[in-house]
Amino acid sequence: MSAQDRVIPSADGIAASVRASKGKGLPPVHLWNPPFCGDLDMRIARDGTWFYLGTPIGRFELVKLFSSILRKDDDKYYLVTPVEKVGITVEDAPFVATDFDVQGDGQNQVLTFSTHVGDTAVAGADHPIRVERDPKTGEPSPYILVRDNLEALIDRKSFYRLVACGSHFEDWFGVWSSGTFFKIIPSSDLSE
């Protein structure tokens, strides 16, 4: 079959395929290697809103289902089922961390993040936090790795709380979680 003959599946078709193959927990998308079927008119906005054909997907259960089959290969995002793989657009990160819990303090602190689609990630060596700064404005964009090469943008209110949990270590201001220090900004860049 040539690339021109391929039929790009619909969102409903992908959802039906996932429901049919879904067991407990997240599907093993990292094990699936189906043929690429083209790009789907699906987009995840920076605020975590999923769109299909330009319209927001209003059903949380459907967004959660699609998020469970999301995979990032190189710099491209795909929805992957056992039989098909379609490209989608992600404006920033596919998930948004909307809250976190803190246990302990100092170097013994543990931060557990929750996303808008129900995933959780305990910040640490396997789930690092990183902060990118806009080169023009200096505005920070904080992220946490949630699973398999997929990050969540930490929302503004959570980032402010995160900063309140921070401390200085080796000339950096950052946060501790699970015995790992995550740099936010050089200590020298903080205004008095």
C-alpha cells in the first residue's frame, strides 16, 4: 500500500481500537510498532486542552483515553495502537501538572505531582524537573517528566508553590525531591 492509499483513522476509530485492547494500567505503547498512517487533525494546546478538527474535546474520559496511548519518538508526538500510529500536534508539553504534594523537608523532601489527566509522578532521578527560560523575557517554563519521554508543564500556581519549597545549593536556587536537587535559577540571578 502506498502512502497515498493509506486512510488516516478518525479519532473515534482510534478510541474504539484502544478500548478493545485496553487492560489494567497504561497500554504498552512502547512495545507497539504499527505502521504510520499519517497525521490526525488533533492538537494539544499549551494549557493542556485537547482539540480534534479545531474543536475542544469536552469529554474527560476521551482525553484520558487518548493520553494513555500518547508516545513521543524523537521530537514528534503520536497516538499509537497495536494496529496504527498517527501524528498529532503538541504546542508545548502534552500534560499540565496542576498540583503537587510535599512530604518531608530539605534534602529529604519528596514532591509528588498530579497532571490534568490523572497521572502522577514523584520528582526524582527517574522523573526530573527542568526549567527553561525564555531567552527574550527570562520567563521560566518548568517541566516534570511524567512517563516515557512525556513531560508536563508545571502550571503557574504550582510553580509559585514549588519556589516556596526551594533552597540554595552549590550556587543554585532549586528544589529537592527524592534526594535529587533540581536547579531553577542561579543564586546570583535572584534579586535581593
